[in-house]
Amino acid sequence: MRPQNKMYEDASFHSILPREQPKGEKSYGSKHRRKNSLLEQPQGGARANESLIDDAAVLGVVRLQITGPPKATLSRRAQSYADFHYAVEAVLGSASKPKGRGSHKDTKEIKTDLDFSDWYGDLEEDLLEASHSQYKVYQDQLKFTESYLDSLSSGTSSALDLLASLSKSFRDVEAQTTAFQKQCESLMVEQQRLTNLADNFGENLQYYSYLEPITRKLNAPGAGNFVRGKEFSDMLARLDECLEYMGAHPNQREAATYRSRYRLLLTRGLTLIRVHFGAALREIAQDVTKRIADRQLNDTTMSTLLYAKFRAGASELKQLAQEIRKRAVVPPGAEPGAEAEYQSLMNELYTSYSATRGKLVIPLVRKKIADIAMAPSTSKDLIAFARSSVGYVRGICSDEYELWRQWFDGEEGMYDFLESVCEPLYDHLRPQIVHENQLVKLCELCTLLQTRYMQDQDEETEVVNANQLDYSLLIHSALEDAQTRLVFRTQAVLRDDIENYRPKPEDLNYPARNKRISLSASNLNGPITSGRKGSIMELKRPVPKDPVVVDIADSPNGQYSFDLDAAYQGWYPTLRKALWLLSRIYRLVNSTVFDDLAHQIVHQTTLSLHRAASLIASKATLSDSQLFLLKHLLILKQQIVAFDIEYVTPDVSFDFSGVTNTFYELRERGGLFDPRNLWRFMGGGLLPRVVENMLDAK
């Protein structure tokens, strides 16, 4: 259908109405031929256009130049026939000319008044008709325009009705489309849900579908060769995923059954790793042993052979061992001290590696330690043997540590293996320590082990590198043996030289001993004018204020800046021995052990000084004994301050001798079972007496 707005672009309406022409322009309306209307429509508007064309044909084809209705004029009334004639000619103009002869004739035929009246009536009608002709034409045009506009209005109404029906149809289609869209969306959502459900079904079922193929692979003949492939690690990871899924969905049907079977398969796979690991170790060890047995190798070649062959296949076997290690983890919520499920398999790997390496390395270490022990320079010298053997074993342990890190991640089980490597060292060093009686040698051994191989925990040191061997853990047992022997020898010296010391007569010759010391000091420093000044010189002798490691056999002009003989010449022998013991064991044993020994040494030294003072009092005067005791106690107090001895609770005991005496007394009086006697002696003899056997060193 042609669009309705084309109606307003149709030029037929303007072709019907006459256009206003300018003045002086002639009208050619009679010669104009009417054009066809453009309002013709193929369907509904055809009939209306045909009626419009018929109306135009009736009104005439001639287009008159009408610019509107003519203006009204007022003619003068005719007073006579001649005036009327002139008036008619003025009005009609040339309109009367076409009549020609007929008019004249009619005019001449008027003879009577009746003829004139008829003629006048006809003439008046002609004049009226002539004067109304333009109005009629304009009226006809208006009628035509009205009919045209009516047709336009009806066409517009029909177009609006059509548009309304189209709009209604469009709304219906839109509603149907919206409903269809909603249905499609709901179908899409349902499709997505079903797709997700199907995917979930497939995802869930895949954890159940792994059981059969993995079972066939692990139980097939030659499954041990499957361990070397990349698919084996992927299979173990898949088993972990299946176990995790079964644990997260325990409510699914047969989840517990599949979980137990997957657990058995994982154990089977890790067991294959352990078997393959042990077989590979044995193969490498057999190759190395065969090469060592076939030829005589020096130390360098043997060391290269021992470590190069084991480094070659370490990376592959380390990855397999890592598969067990990352699963040997204690589950969350386990009891403290619980062992991981697969830790036993990992321990078997450590044991297998340690046994294999031990068969190769330990005989070589034992032979080397034996050679060091038989060497002339180290056979009778404990310190030289310890320095050489410990240094050699430390180098072996460092090499084994580096090789261990190439086979395993972490240090678990490594120090147990290194301790077995150090066993030959302990077997030779421990007997020599036990048979060593010289306290000075034991002190030097403890100093060597502490300063070169141990870390000082009392001082702030840098953090030890996590990838570095802590050799102090390996040498700690040897240090403990040396410290134990040192403590034993210290107690022996304390017992023999301090507690059970029997003074010589010259040790108790006071104050004559002081006078001899004063005279010797005056001879060394210059003449003395009086004994009083000699005593002043004695007080000015250098006395060490710090604990010094002093050996009795040291020469007076040794490494120390003061004269030791001059410093210790006037001291009682037990005091000299006590300070020597304290200076020797200071910082070589545990602080708690040192504090205990120091209290025993100080206590026994104090008792020995009291005994010596008593002996001096019996031979000399009481004042001399008191001065002797006061002098030595002050020296002892001054010297032990530098050792920083901690407070130790005195040794407290209960004395029940009073209880025994009380019972004997009651029995002799015959009132043992008398309640009055019991109450009488309750506060005195029936309670034990608290006795402090050791004085505080401070």
C-alpha cells in the first residue's frame, strides 16, 4: 500500500484550483487540458479518485482564472430603455456580442410591453446568470475541494484505522515475543542447569572411574619399571585428588569403599618407590664396590668414585623420594607426638641410604682413624690425636652432608647417619679420654672441642645457615665424655689435694714463714730498713685479680706478666690448688656443674683453712692463727668473685641424734610410756635438728 503521506504531496489538488495570474497576462484557461490526479491509490483510494474525476468532468474541463468571488458593484437604475440598454451593454460588454444577429433581431421584435416584459425578464435572468457564473464556478470548485478533502479525511481515517490495527497487531506480536523470550530464557537456564548437572555428574564420576585402570597398572607384572615414568607421578597425584574427594563427600554411595581401595593403591605405589629406591642404591653400591676391588686406588680417586657415582642418579631418585616425603605429613587434629602415615616408608629410605653409604664410607673412616692413632706424633698425645682425627671426620661429614642434600630434602635422619660415620672416632677417642689422668690435657681437649667445633650459645652469634652442617651436634658426645672425665678428675684433685691434704711443717710455720717471704721480697726489691716496711712490701706484692689458668709447673717468667711464685708463695697450698682448679674448669663445663663444683671447692678450701688455723693456734699464738685465717679468706673471697659463681642452695640434712638421746633418757628414768614425760620433751629432744653441711661460696 502506498504511504498515506503521499496524499499531501499530490499535485492534482493544485491543478484543479485556478492560479492567480499577474495583470496584463492573458488567460489561456480554455486551451488548458486537465492533468490526471496523483491521488490515485491502487486499492482503497481508487474509487474516490474516480468519483473526483467524474465531478471534474461535469464541471468542465476549462480552468477559469478566478482569484475569488467578484466584487459587488452598484449600477444606476435605468430610467428609460436607452439607459437600460446602455447599462446592459456596460455590464455585459462583449458578452452580448456573440449573440450577434439574434439579439438585434430580438430587440427589433419587441413591439409591445408584454414583449418587452418577457424580453426584460429573459434579459434579467441572463444578466443574473452571467453575473453569477463566476460564483457558480467558484462554488463548484469549493464543492470539488470539499469532496476532495472529504476523500482525504476518509483516507486519513482509514489510514489511522489501519495504523491502529497495525499498532494493536504490533503490541500483540511484542507481547508474544516477550513471552517467547521469557520462555527461551527459562529454557536456556534449564539447559544450563542440565549442562552443569551433566558436567557435575561427569566430574563426580571421574573420581570413581580411576579405580580400575590404576589397579591394573599397579598390579601388572613389571610395575616397578613404571616408577621411572612421568605418568607415575601424575597417577599418584590423581590418587591424592580421589582420596581428597572421597573424604570431602562421605555421604555419597560407596565413598568409604572407594576411599579404602584408593588408600591401598596409594600405599602400593609408594611401596614401589621404596623398592625401586633400594634397588637403585644397591646397584650403585655394587658398581662402586666392584671398581674398588678390581684396582688399587689412592685416596683422591676413591673419593671421586665414592661421590661421583652417587651424584649421577641422585636427582631422579630424589624426585621419587619427594613423592613419599610430601605425603608423610601428620594430619591436622592428630595427637601430639603422632607419626605420619607414610613416615615409616620415608624412614626406610633413610635407613637404606644410610646402610648403603655406611658400608662404603665407615670402613674407610675406621682405617684412617686407626692410621692416625698408630702414627708416632699422635699415638701418645691425646690433643694431637683429637685434632687430627676430628678434623678428618669433619671433612668426611661435610662431604656426606652435601651428598645427602642431593638425595633428600631436609635433614631428618641425616644426623643419625653422620653419627654412625663418627663412631670410629668415638671408639678411639673415648678410651683415651677415660684413661687420661692429667687434668691439663683434659682441659685442653675441652677447649679444643669448644672453640673449634662448638657454638657458643651464651653469646649472640649470627644465625646458622640452614644449608650448613652443624658439626657441634656430632662432636657433642665426645665433648660430654671429656667434660665428664674432667669433672671426675677435678673431684679427685679436690679430694686428694684439698679435702685430704695433710700440711707439712713448713706450711704451718707462721709467722716465721711470713718473715722469710718478706726477706726474700726485700732482697728482690731493695734493702729494707725495718720489718714494718717489709710487711708493707709484702702487702704490695702483685696478686692476680682475674681467674688465670695456672699450672704448678709453669715457670715464674712464663707467659704471665706477674711472678706467680711471688704471688702464691705466701698462700696456703689448698688455697693455691683451689684457685688453680677453678681457673682450669671455668667455662669448660656446664654452668650448673661449675657452680656445684665451685661451691664444693670453696667449702673444702674453707674447712682446710680452718683446720690449718687450728694447727697454727696449737703451735703458735691465737692471734697468728686468726691473722692467717683472715688473710687467706680475704684472698679467697677476692679471687672467686671473678668466676661469677651463682647461688647454690646449701646441702641441708636432718640430725636425729637428739631423738635417740631423748628415748634413752626416758627409758633410764622409767617413764618411757608416761604421757607427761612425752609432752615435757616434745619441744626439745623429739624433733630432728637441721644441719647445713655446706656454706654458701659467696
